Amino acid sequence: MANTYRFIADPADPSPVLAWFRALDPAPAEVRTARATVLHFAHMGALAYRADGQIDASRSPVVTVFSPQVKRGVLWTVGEVHFLASPLRSLFPELHRVGKDFARWLAGHDCVFSRKSGPHEFDYYLEGSVRNYDPPVHAFPAAQAALAQGQYFVAEEDNDVRLDLLCRALRLRGVACSP
């Protein structure tokens, strides 16, 4: 089963999540894609490929990090970390341990949203499809401060149609999105 972790961080700051992975010994190789950073733990195994030549993340020792971004000038995306190899524990036991360590580290930061624990103080600022997913959202200090000051957050995969609707609603709250 794949594991997903979610977090908020200031998009203008260096990624605390990538810094955590970079501090591992040995550190994974990083490959930037259009939307994410893929971390390959080459010492744990080779990449597996699908028939179409694409990397098969469910059979490779990789972790995908979607770092927060700014959308429409005023919305920050929620970051995500995906451990997609499955079954992780039996395919890559060492990567499974990395995932457990990462989960403990991330849980040491404030949880600002969890579907399991009911309403939260900042639910109002989590828009789009952010609240539609099970993994809790943990906040790093700068993002926690921004949230407390009224910063709005959306899911990374929210499309233009959803963002258009959200920006119309935010205009009524006095928040002006850019096109």
C-alpha cells in the first residue's frame, strides 16, 4: 500500500522536507520533474520500468515530493510526499524504515488538519480539495504563521476550473487572485 504525507510550508523558503531527505546517509539522487522532485534511493535497488518506458514507481525505490507552490498569486499548495512502492515493507525494507522515520519527524510538527479529529481552527483557510483526503496536514513554522494570518491553501492537483471557482468566492472575502 502506498503512503502519502501532507504538509504546508512557505513556498519561498527552502524545502524542509527535501532538506530532511538530503540529510540521509546516503542521500537519494534527486530528479526534478515539471511538478515534483523524485528521490531515487539507488543503493536500495534499481529503477523498474513499465512497458511504455516510464518508471514504475510502485516497483522502484523512489519517493516523490511535491513542494508547495504559489498559484494565482495568493494561494499556496499543500505539499505532498509519496512512497508509492507496494508492498513497501517487503520490496524495500530500508525504504520502509525511511518512511517510518519521515512519518515520525513530520508528526513532530503541528497538525493543522485531520479528517479523524474533526473540525480544526484553520479549516476556513484550507480550500479546494485539501480537505478531501485522509492524510493529515502538518505545518512548518513559517506556514503555520501564514495560516494564522489568513493564508489560503489548496491541493496541488486542483485544476483551473476549481481554482476559478475558488477565486470567485475569495473575491467576496476581499482576496484578489491573479489570473
